[in-house]
Amino acid sequence: MSAERHNWTKEEILEIYNQPMMDLLFRAANVHREFHDPNTVQVSTLLSIKTGGCPEDCGYCPQAARYHTDIEGNDLMTVSHVKAQALRAKASGSSRVCMGAAWRNVKDGPEFDQVLEMVRTINKLDMEVCCTLGMLTENQAQRLAEAGLYAYNHNLDTSEDYYKDVISTRAFEDRLKTIDNVRKSNVTVCSGGIIGMGEKLEDRAGMLVALATLNPQPESVPINALVAVEGTPMEDMEPVPIWDMIRMVATTRIVMPKTQVRLSAGRTNMSREGQALCFFAGANSIFAGDKLLTTPNPDVNEDMEMFKLLGLKPQQAFVKAPQPKTVEQEESVLQPLGEKPKWTRPGHKIERNEEAKAKARRS
Ligand code: SAM
Ligand code: DTB
Ligand code: SF4
């Protein structure tokens, strides 16, 4: 029986990652079957509730204002628009809606109040609600919990070492702090990262160490393959080989046996056979819908065809954790604190991010 372990080392994880493929697949599939129904996959729909114009410099991200990518930015969506999209998602088989905002961090005020109303509205549709809004204080996490939030997504993205080559406007410790703030509430933690950003295998293992040594481990771990978007500093990155994705998913499954491993961005470049191997290796969750936040994703009908072909069933809502209760705004005991937390601004320079910025200025 595999137990959840919190003392994984980078060396152990590298050894798992690098073992012969057939051994890795066999071990991962066994762990997967101990803890999960191998024929069930959780399906989430992403909704970009506030797109573009972000002040951060995450080197992979098309929503960073400084890179001048071709995306159409917009203001915060209305609650009624969000409700209509959630109903569509539910009708197409999603059990969870994940709302993303291109923010560095959450600020108390009318926009956050509007997000809280979105959370209440979707929870009342009996769907799991997830948000990814950037950095969060403990009070903000509690207020989201009270509104009925099921999960909060905040990715470590890569190892602590490589993080400094990807993002200069906030630090790895800030990410851990937000995860800790979420953990103190009743909201489940969703945290993972991206492969294909030029990192070494040691960095992939380093990221998994950082996630697997959290106690408890995150309830959900998204593994994204970089979507290289024109205009970002990572526009010329080579696509991730499918075998790397399979190895990463399998290793994540082994070191975090109970977590929901999410096969996230990058599926448009993966064949059905490749995705099937990822499911065999322990992936048991996907993002559905023809758009992620700003980039393409397979069409829902294509995914449902794949599910049929593989005999996979979408997971019902709230089978892994009970539905949170929504506290109405008038009954809330929690007040916004209007905090101005001191999130780190490391201020180091990343050459390729500077070059992308300069290129955008010239064009
Ligand atoms: N602004 C918030 C934040 O950074 O936490 C939430 C939104 S952000 C877009 C959510 C996550 O999407 C990032 O942490 C990153 O892992 C993933 N992501 C963004 N751009 C990506 C890309 N081009 N390819 C793959 N994953 C990407
Ligand atoms: C996650 O790990 N991947 C999703 C979700 N969490 C928010 C986002 C992927 C974004 C891919 C790039 C885009 O569409 O903008
Ligand atoms: Fe902003 Fe999030 Fe994109 Fe970074 S990943 S630039 S914080 S939207």
C-alpha cells in the first residue's frame, strides 16, 4: 500500500522519473488504482473573468501587459455572464468551473465583492467552484471559503531555483505563503506547474519536491505543457515531447498518490494515444472547452468522443470533498481588512523578459 509521504528528495524523484518507461507506467498505474477509479476523470471548465493587462512579468504568460501579445483584454465579467457560462459548462459535463483573473494579487473592494458573488452563484448551481486570482491574504481566503469556494489554484510553476529565470516581479516564497493562506481555510489547494520552459529535469523534480513535501499535499496538481505564445519571452520554446509529459504525470502520481493530477495546458498538441497514456499513468482530470484562458484547447465534443473511446466517465461534483456551505453576504461575520500586504518584489532582471519587452516597444 502506498502512503502519502512528505519527505521526498530530489534524487529519489529523479530516479522515479528516469526509470525505464514500462516500469514507470506500471508503478504509476498501480498507485493510481489504489487511490482512484481509473475510469473516472474530473472535468473542469476554465473561465477567464478578467483577461490581460497584468502587471507581472511571468515569461510564459500571454496576459502580461508588457509583452504585447495578440489577446483581447477585458474588464471583470458580470455575475450574470458567469452564471450563464457555468450553466453551459454543467450541461456539457463539467463538474467544476475555474475562474481566472489576470491579477498579481487580490485587492479588497468592489471587484473582489463581485468575485465573491460569482462564487456564491456557481456553488448554488451545485458545481465545484475554483478561483485563480493571484496572491491572497488569509482573510481573503476565509472570505472565499465563506462564499462557497471549493478550490484555489495557485501554481508554483517550476522549481525554486528556476523560478528566478521565469518571473522577476514576485518570489517563490510569496507563492508558498498564498498556498499556506488557502490551507488555513476550508478551501482545497490546487497547485502545480509548467514543463517546457527550458528547465532542467532537476527543476521538474525540484517542483515536485516542493509540492509533495507540503503537508497535506495539494488536493489537485495541474501539469501544464507550455503553450508558447508569440510575443512572450518563451515564444520560441520547443514543444514538450509527449514522453516528457507522460513521465511527469506518472512521477506526480507516484509522489502524490491521493491528489487529482490534472492534464492541463498543451492538450491540443497531444494525440489521443498520448493522452490515453497520461490517463493510464495517473492523470485523472482535464480542462474542457475550446479555450483555456486565452489559448486554444480541444473542443468538448472531441473530448467526449475520446472519453467514449477509452470508456472514461466524467466525475460527479463533490465526490472527493463535501460541498461547501454558502454564507450570504448579509450574514457574513468576515469584514474586508483592506490589507496592503508586503508581497516581495525581488527586482532582479531576466534578460529574455527584458528583450521581449524591448521588442514589443519597437513594434
Ligand atoms: N494571475 C494568476 C496567477 O498567476 O496565479 C492566475 C492566472 S495564471 C494565467 C494561472 C496559471 O496558468 C499560471 O500559474 C501558469 O501555470 C498557467 N499558464 C499561464 N500561461 C501559460 C502558458 N502559456 N502555458 C502553460 N501554462 C500557462
Ligand atoms: C493551470 O494550471 N492551468 C490553467 C489554470 N491552471 C488556470 C491555465 C492555463 C493557461 C494557458 C494559457 C492561456 O490560455 O492563457
Ligand atoms: Fe499575470 Fe498570472 Fe499571467 Fe503572471 S501568470 S502574468 S500573474 S496573469
